[in-house]
Amino acid sequence: MRRIDQATVQKILDAADIVEVVSDFVHLKRRGTSYLGLCPFHNERTPSFSVSKTKGICKCFSCGKGGSAVNFIMELEQMSYYDALKYLAKKYHIEIEEHEMSAEEREAANKRESLLAVNDFALNFFERTLQESNEGRTIGLGYFRERGINEAMQKRFHLGFSPEGRTTLRDEAVSKGFKEEFLIETGLCYRTDRGTVHDRFRGRVIFPVFTVSGKVVAFGGRTLRKDKDVAKYVNSPESVIYRKSYELYGLYQAKQAIVRKDKCILVEGYMDVISMHQSGVENVVASSGTSLTEGQIRLIHRFTENVTVIYDSDPAGIKASLRGIDMLLAEGLNVKVLLLPDGDDPDSFAQNHSSSEVEEYLAANETDFIAFKTRILLEGSGNDPIERSRVIQSVVRSISMIPDDITRTVYIGECGRSLGIDENVLRLQVAKYTAERREKEARDAERARNRVAAGLPAEPAQDDVVLQPSAPVRQAEPAAKPMNKFLIPYERDLVRYVVKYGMMYLCDCQIDEAGNTRPMSVIEYVDRELNNDNIVLSDDAFRTVFEASLRVASDAWMDDWTRFSAELEVKRAEMLRQGAERIRTSAADLSNLDALEQKMSEDVAEEIAAMADDFCQRYISKHLVSAIDDVVRTVSTDLVAHKHQLSKIHTKYAKIATERERLAELVPHAVYNLKEALVECDIRNVIENIREACKVNDIKRVEQLMLKQAELNEIKKELARYLGERVLSPKR
């Protein structure tokens, strides 16, 4: 196996736009300078997932997950660092240059990568068999043509065919170097009672299942035999890479259309999705023949709040599927329902109508869930008051699932008017159902806690399952020493300035006795101050991040700054040229030409200076939030995402100074806050030693320690005088 060289890594990181990357998975809306959406890492109904284009990071302020584009892909798709880079390289059409892996790197290649590689091989095998083999063209293509599926849709959905041979796929995969165990684990093959390994999908047309990012994780196979003893559909079993309750067929192909139209159309089967796409209605996905799950619903909610569920005209099937409506409502989605004409399903309806006709029918016939559910359930009940009561209770129970108070109240009013029931009665019944559900959730949570306390595995309710499998949980580290805990807020504050503003100008530094100076950056100042007093950060994570910042500042900074400065000069010249040309063509008074050009020149200089400051500010954080080291990447992301709060002193003024504008004040204060905290730790240690010496009546030792305490108190007074009374220090 091979790894990506550093030059290519940097090219990928430079090209990756965090907003574009996250938008492939989450529907984002602009909020000021940032973007906001529903967090893909946990279940939420109110958006708390923030994406900052300028910082190049995303962050959920509820569950805390996020990071750079690389970290986001790693977390969401459970990829390794280098696989996430490959994903981004493919997205931005960057050619990857790799080097041979070391023995340690080769050993670290995990099972997930192997399973995905096996599925990629199978995908190509099935597609190639469909298009190139006599069996595939005769049987597989014949079936798709008979169903009206054109070549464009065959390629869009990567449709395929598995030959009749019992071991054809297995034999070719093994000959290519794939292990039999991975073929079995992905479900492409299975082991018989006799111990032989056979292909699972032989003689079937193939429908691959993709993740949101385009990774093939499963397959569905439909038999073309008329034999009733043969299952019509066979699907991949669940595995490390595939959890069927968290995947939607067609979402990879439909996600852009869903965001564009702000609506998801939900159907049942593979052919329903493909035919609807072929008709031009592309915001369509399917639950792949299984009952709709909460994981699938949360997946939809990441892209839109509006769902239209399409049912065919089979009343029994509709009644069995109504539970899905309640689940959609509970997630906070706006639900519409559409009933197709008798004898039609989404596949046949799309095949027999043009795109405009399908769109028009959808717009004219979709209805709210109350009218639909009431009509469906009341059919056949006649005038039976008991049955009518059950229908009303079922509809009211659905209304109780709606989390938003206003929406729920509106539906109560609508239900009361349509069914002729007093709204107060309905409101009381909704409150009853809501209370019952919350009581059940509390009992389930208590039961799970009791199982854990008894040493048994918890059995979480579906609501508690995250949308994507989370990264492996790290073992809890030993508790920090008391003094280390005391120092952590001070060290965090200082390292945050280094990560966020490390290469920005802070002050002038005297370089000789003649008084000559040179500019000093934030990271240079901090490093010098710590070295002067032999201070080493006590927290392992902050020390690791600080050392990584020093490496970034020393490795390529001068080359990168020289290159960027040259680009700025070219930009400055072009801006001056365009400005001068604009003034000469639009100025009405030539006598004022010099003043206009002077003002334009000052504006250009200010804009160029701002660009230079932005480059300096983002330089270290841009490298660290995408670092290969997990600790560096995670801690740096957290520090960059931290929202600085200005003190009340500064918010009294008309113009509020930003943190960046106050670096010359804040960074030295952060350094001296840490020094004062270290002195305080020394004083506490001395006091403890005095207490121990008194216990053994060691008078000489006590006198020495008291002198030491006096010296430390004097140092603390000096630091306090520097810091001043108005300096806000981290809480102790």
C-alpha cells in the first residue's frame, strides 16, 4: 500500500472548501458570516452545527464534534486520515502522488478499508458483466430495457448483473488478491453447510447501495426466475460498513436535487427511485423495501425539512406503513402524503408520464397527513362509533408526535374542524399521549442505566443511536495532578492565542544595543517568554499543540510568506491600475483627480494589509486543524472554534475592539497570567511543605521555607502590578 506525499497533502488542504464539503452531507443556510445546519453526528431538531468559511472549520456547539474538512470526513464516514484526503482529492480533481507505506503503516490498514475495497471490486465486476458478457447483455440488459430503464440511468445508478456461476465472483476476486473472509463479511459470498463458498447474488440484476459520500456499502439483487421457491430480492447483510437502517437508496444521486427543491420524495423500492429520476424528478429516495427507520429519517432531515411520502393504491400496504408518518413527524419534518391512481406505483406512473406531468400531479394531489390518515382509516368503518373513536385517537396520537408547539396547535385546530371534535378535548388527549411517551422514554433510560450498573450492555432506544457510527472512544486518561488542573485554563488561554494568531505581528523586538528593532510575531513572543523562565506547559495536549505550532512556524513559513507577498504585489498593482482607470473614466471634475487617486491608493493599501493580516492569522490554524495527529487536530479545532467574550469594560464603548486588534495587550497578559499561576502553585507547595515541617518540629526547615514564601510573594506582587486590577484572568 502507498501513502500521499506532503506536497499533494498541502494541495488538497488548500483546495478544500469547508462549506462545499459539508454541504455534500448537510443542508446549510447562511447566518451572517457563517453557515448553520443540523448536526450530522447526533439527533437534533434545532440547527447547532456551525460552519465557518473564513476559519475553515465546522463545529457543533451541542455535541462538540467537527473540525476541518479532513476531520469532518473522517468522523462522518469513519475514514482514516489518508482516505479522507483521497476523498477530498477526488472531489477537487487533484491527482494524488503517493509513496510506499512503511511496515507500521501497512500493518495499520484496517478492516473497513478492506471491505470497501472488496465492494468496489464487486461494483466494477457487476457493471462489467452487465455490459460486456453475453449472459449480462441477454438477461440483465434485457430486463432493464423491458422495464424502460435507459443507458444513462444504468450508469447513474451503476446497475449490474451477477452471472449464474456459483463461484464466478469469488474466483475472480481471489485471483485479484482479495481475501475470502472479506467476501463473506460483506455478504458478496456465503459459506455453505459443506464449507464451500458460493456467490450470494448469482443470476440476479444488481442495485448497488451508496453512502451519502458515494462509497458502495451494499448490494440488492433481484432474481429474474419465475421459481416461487427463490426469493425475489436478496440484500447484503449488515457489516462493519453497512447498517441498513441508516442508508437510503438513491440519496447519493438525489441529495443535490433535494437541497435545490427543499423537498425529499420518499418511495419504497429501487425501480421506483430509478424511474422517477429518469422522468426528471430527481429528489427521490427509497427505504429499500424495509420499514422506515429513525436513522433514515434523520438522514433526510440533514438535507431538508419537507417530505412527501408517495403511496400506491394498495390500502393494506398503506395502513401498514402509516407508522412511518408518525416517525417523520416526531423528527420535526413537514409531512405531505400523495396517493397514486389505482393500479399505479411510482415506477409505472413515472414510466407512463412526462416529467412535467409527474411534477404537476405531485403539486396538485399531495395533501397533509391528517386528511390522508383520516380518510384511509375511516374507509370501511361505516358508522361504527367505536371504530371512528379509534381513528380519531390514532390521528391525535400522530399530532402528539409533532415537537413544535405552534405546528402542533395548528394541526389540533385542523383536526377538530375536519372531525367535528372540540379542540380542548383534542388538546387534553395530545397532552396525555405526550406525557405517556415521555414517561416511557424515562423508563427506558432508567432500564438502560440499571443494565449498565449491573455490568450488562445497555439496550438504547432507537432515539439514542447516532446517525453515523462514531469514532472509537478513547480510554479516559488518568486524572491530572491538582496543580496541573489549576494551570490548565491559563495554558489553554495562551495556546489559543498561538493557534489563532501565531504568525501575526505583536510588537517590535530590540535586536542590538543601538536600539534597532525587528517585528516579532505572537508565537515568537510567547516562545521567548516561556524559554526565558524555563516554563514547560504541564498539560500534554496543550504542550503537543504548542510544539506543533512551533514546527509549522519554522518549517515553511518564510517560503509561503515570500510567495504570498509576491502575489499580493501583483494584486496591488492590478487593483491600482483598475482603480485609476475607473477614476479617469468616471471622474466629472478633473481638478479633483489627484485627491480621488490618493484616496483610492489608500483604500487599496488598506485592503492589501487586511489580506496580509488574514494570511498571517490563519497560517498556523490552517495547518493544525488538518494535521494527521489526532490530538493536534482535535484540540486545535476546539481552540479555533472558541468564541472570545469581550469584557463589560470594552462593550461600554461605541466601537468595540476585536480580539485581533487587542493582541498587543491580551497576549502579554496571557503570558503573565500563566506566570502568576505558576508562582501561586509554588506558594501553595511551600505552604504544604511548611505544614509538613511543623508536624515534625523541623524549625530550620520552616524558616527556610518561610523565606522562600516571602520571595515568591514579592514576585507575585510584581506580576500583579504588571497585570493591573482590570485584567480578566481565567477562573481559578
